[in-house]
Amino acid sequence: MKPVIVLVRPQLGENIGKAARAMLNFGLTDMRLVSPRDGWPNPQAGPAASGADSVLADAQVFDSVAEAVADCAHVYATTVRKRGITKPVVTPEVAARDIHAAPERSAILFGPERSGLETDDVALARTIVTVPINPEFGSLNLAQAVILVAYEWSKGETLAQPSINPIEPPAPHEELEGMILQLDDMLERANFFFPPERVFQTRRTLRTLLTKPGWSSQEVRTVRGVLSALDGAKERRVEAQRRSNDASS
């Protein structure tokens, strides 16, 4: 079950919007707000959400943390500060695994931008989630904290991997061999293979180099087209030079 993201006393509408954007990037949609400082709805949240408007539209507002998590069996409090409370402390990765394993609803609390969760807020949680962070500079903004936790949770989900083009399968060896032989022929005519005692090793090195990338059929055709164009350009230069010599003689 997807966890609920609870923003406790968030201060800026822009940060609520950015948190919504972080949530939706990783498939989370249930946002709950506890006493947002500037009220709700907030006109500054929409532009910052960059299209995650559905998360903002469905966001629920509560007067207290207890009310916001009333239907949640598992409550996690995020903090990087030491607290005078004895509770299990886990990383976002461990929390994500536990949330996936639990059939009941879970909630994750995030505190205000300036000060984080108060001790009374943390006391409502069963588990503390903290990120290993530079002890000299333990400062995360609200959206960064949300995206860290949301990303770890998303690892257990099947989300689309963005790609401009689908990855094509490797070309058959026959096509690759044709490209290698075409290049070999061009290099032979260009007197590239020199000195003679190095020809075998040079050809082996070139073959090793050209078989590493795992060319697709389209890539092989493109490279062979480039080779043909280069070969044709050289032939045209030779022909132009021959005509020039004939004209001057």
C-alpha cells in the first residue's frame, strides 16, 4: 500500500508544490497537510508543482498530526536531529522495505522547513527515519527529504524507465562482419596497414574495438553509410585531380 506523505506545519506554498512534484515523480499521491502556515489552498504551490496538480487538488488538511495519521497503523518520523526519545531508527531504504511488507497503511511525517519536526510530533511515530548525512552540514529542504524517501519506496514498484528510443537488439554477426570488412578494405587501399609485421596485430585490435559496443542493425547501417560516403568522396577527389592533370597537359 502506498504510504501517506504528511507535511507538518509547512511554511511556504512553493515547498508544498515541490514536495508534490517529488511525490508524483515516484508514484505517491496521498498528501496530507497539518496546519500549513499560510493556509490552504496556496496559490504559490501550483507553479512549483510543475504539473503535479492532482496531488495538490486531493491534499487533505488537518489541525493536528494525530488527526492526520488516525487511519495509519505505521507512522514514520523523518529527522536528522538527535531526540530524547527511544525509538527504532532506520534509513529510508529500510523504511521503504517495511512499508512494502506491511499490509496496513503507513504515514511518513516531514517537519517544517526551518526547524523540522518537534519532539511531540516524533513521539507519535513508531519509527524514526534518518538519512546518513554530513555531520558538519545536515541541512535538507522539504522537497529533498520527500524525494529521498519517495525514491527508496519506488524501488519496490514497477515504474516506467524513461527512454527516448527503445534499446535495439545487437545486430547479427553477419552485418557486423560486413562493416568490419568494408572498413578493412578502405584502410588497405589507404595504405593504413604499415609496417607489414604489424598488420595482423592492427587488424585484431580494430576487430576487438569494433565488436565491443554491441551495435544494432541501424547503427551498423549508419556507420557503413558514413564509410561509403568517405570512400566516395575520396574517389571524387582522385577523379577531379585526374581531370585537372589531363586539362593541364
